[in-house]
Amino acid sequence: MPLSIINSFASWVLKQRIHQIELFLKYPNEVQEELLHNLLTASENTIIGKQYDFASINSYKTFAERVPVSGYEELQPLIERTRQGEQGVFWESPIKWFAKSSGTTNAKSKFIPVSNEALEDCHYKGSKDLLCMYLNNNEDSELFVGKSLRLGGSSQIYENNNTFFGDLSAILIENMPIWAEFSSTPSSKTSLMSEWETKIAAIINETKNENVTSFAGVPSWMLVLMNRVLEDTGKGNLLELWPNLEVYFHGGVSFSPYKEQYKKILPSKDFKYYEIYNASEGFFAIQDLNNSSDLLLMLDYGIFYEFIPMDTFDTPNQKVIRLADVELNKNYAIVITTNSGLWRYLIGDTVRFTSLNPYRIRVTGRTKHHINVFGEELMVENTDQAIAKACEITQTEVIDYTVAPIFMQDKEKGAHEWMIEFKQKPADVGLFQKVLDETLQTLNSDYEAKRYNNMTLNPLVINVARENLFYDWLKERDKLGGQHKIPRLSNQRDYLEQLKEM
């Protein structure tokens, strides 16, 4: 069958989903209420369902009063029972897959349950919807004439008591539908290789002669791969190697610090960038418009959403609200109840709503990865945007960065200390520092107030990192590739001090 016919048929099939998406766009809160009811009904006879008497819960108010908000530490004993082979603990159907995640830096592993329902109705559904929205917005796309270059995690699947664990990407590849495997490169065998350097070489060898039309992965690691591809092939940009490239599907970390670098290796004004927001716990949101930074919250993936305003988070006055009660441009911590049996689970991410009709969000950071030592409430969204602005003004590029507080001592005021690895060091680091500081003040009024006349905070301090510092730091901790990320912001100095010692 000619590839053009396959492309047309695949596009037609995927776009049939648009009508279902329109339903939750029109009735978002009703869809969420019905979903919560279905999750509770399905789990009435589980151990956790009996503990909280799910059978008698008939309203959101009762659900919120009866079931506590939990982090991983609270749910870990129940998860461990299922990992040891016991079923019906927190979800009705058997769970044999667990996405192993250590978070950004924590050495203690988390094992996030992934049910068959979550695989089909959340993760794979999200992947199909991403393609559906992209194709709906780009009628002339020839995405399926070629293949998608995927860059997943670097772990094999491991077995324990007839349960299996590994990176989420490894689990998804292991269970991937035939249609997805057919349209992807490299092979599953190469995608699941554990050793990062060997894996990169194998990916390049397999993909450089393919007709790649899209690629998908975390921006920081994908950039490493793409630069290696150019070095290996001697090409000036990626379009010389893959002339039919049309879109990059990305997620995992903010794209802002890397966008200009991608534009250089993909020098086409028609090339598209589409962002997703997913994690081991679920697939949450998708960019549904061309040239947008807003993500449509997907409401029919078996995930019920609640939110904690960050101005009350982890305080005696903490309050939890449902989707219907959110407001524009406020930072919220996300709480999810899922079709994998995570009940009112605090995933650790923060978002703000940019639209309420439909519900669109931007990811702003992590509940643990912000700086609020001096009341400045600095979020990753702020620092990513400020970095991008400073790079633009000083004509430079940043590979990675992290920020920590300089604590007040005696009569010395506090400050923020940055470690920044530049691809090309700015001619004037002082100018970069000035633009960075001033941009942060325009983006964050709390930071501006603390910086006013150096009242609480002195000007920020920049350390220029040596070449490959962050790469070496991750390598030393066996965190190369996949979903592993540099912790951008911290209220402590641990990460910064470790980097300064290397």
C-alpha cells in the first residue's frame, strides 16, 4: 500500500476522536464528576475502598472529607503489598506494571502503579490524542509517510514476584500497540538499551538512513542526541539529513531554555513544536493549538483532578478545590485520583490556568523545587523565562542551570546563587546577570519586592560551570538519559555545593 494512502487513512482514523474531545470541552465539570463516581464504584470492593467505604460516597464533598490527600510515603505500604503479588488493594483489576521513578534527585525509588486501564485509556490514548490534535490543526501533514524518532528511558524491564518495573517509557514500549511500533524508530531493542553512550550510538546508526518526519522526547536529552547526530553525519542542520521533518513532540522539562538552540538545528519557519504534560502517574495535558504554550487539560483519561492553591500549600490553612473552582493565573499544586488506584495523590507538580473555557494550563514547577527562603516565591517558570530572555539579549545559549539560596548570616543579606553551564559563554557575564535579575523582577512581584533597594536580597550571583559539569553530575549518580532532570530550584544548597565540588 502506498505510504500516502497509509498517511491519509491514519490521519482520518485519529481525527475521529475530535468529537469525543468536544464533549468534555462542552461539559468539563460534568465529565469530571461522572469520572469520580465511576472510579469510586469500580473500587468499592478493594481494601482501600472498604477502608473509606466508597460504596456510601455520593458526592465530591463526602469524598474530600473522607479520603485524605496523600504523598508517595503514605501510599507506599499499599503499593508494596501489590508489588509482592497481592491484588485488589487499591484498584479493582490486577496491576503488574510499576513505573520506577526516583523523581528528579531523590535516591529512594518510587514505584508508581500502572494498570491496564491506565495504559490503554490514559497513556496510549494521550499519545493518539496528541497526533489527533496535531493532524486536525495541520491538514497537509505527511507525518505517517515517515517515522517518529523516539528517545525514551534507559532501563530494561525487571521482574519481581510476577510484577514488573522499569522506566515508564520502557513499560510503554514493552506494551506498545503494533501501529505505534510500525511508525517509530529506533527499534524497541535499541530504545530499551541501558547504557546511555552505547544507546546514543545505536540510535544514530539505526535512524540516520530512515525517513524521520517527527521526533519525541525530553528537550535536554533530545538536544544531546541531535547534536551527536550532526557530529556523526557532518550535516549543518537536521533538515539536511531528514528533509521531511515537520514536528517535535516534547515534554518533561520546560522548552524555553532550549528553544533557540532547536531553531538553529531546525532552520525552518514551518517546523512545529508540540508540548505534552505526562508523567509516570498519568497523561495530563496536550498542546491543542499551533504555536501555543498552553496545554489543554484532558478530562476523560480516568484521572479526577483537584488543586491546592500554593499560597496555602503545606500550611495549617491548606485547602483543596476541584476543577470547577480554579481561578486564572494562580499557582496550584495538582492532586489526582486515577484509574491506577492513586487516591487523592499529590504528584508534586505546580500549574497555573491560562484559560477556564476550555481548561488550559502551563506547568510552572514543582512543589519542592521553588525558592521561598525570603518570601520571594520564585518558580521554575520564572527562571526559565528569565534565562531565555538573558540568552536572547546577550546572544548566548544555556545548556543547564540550578539555583540555591545564599542564607543571611550576621548582618549579611541573602541572595540567590546560580550555577549555569553555557554552550557559549557570554562576552559580558555581568550583562547576562543584570538582564537575568531585572527580568526576574518583571516576572515575579514578590522577588521584585525583596530586591527593591537590596532590601532583603542582594543581586544574584552567577557561577559559570565548566564544560559537561551537569552531565558528569548526572552520570556519577547513574541518571543519564530518559526522564532524569537537573533540579532547577531548591530551598537548600545541597545540589549547588555538590556541583561546586566537582
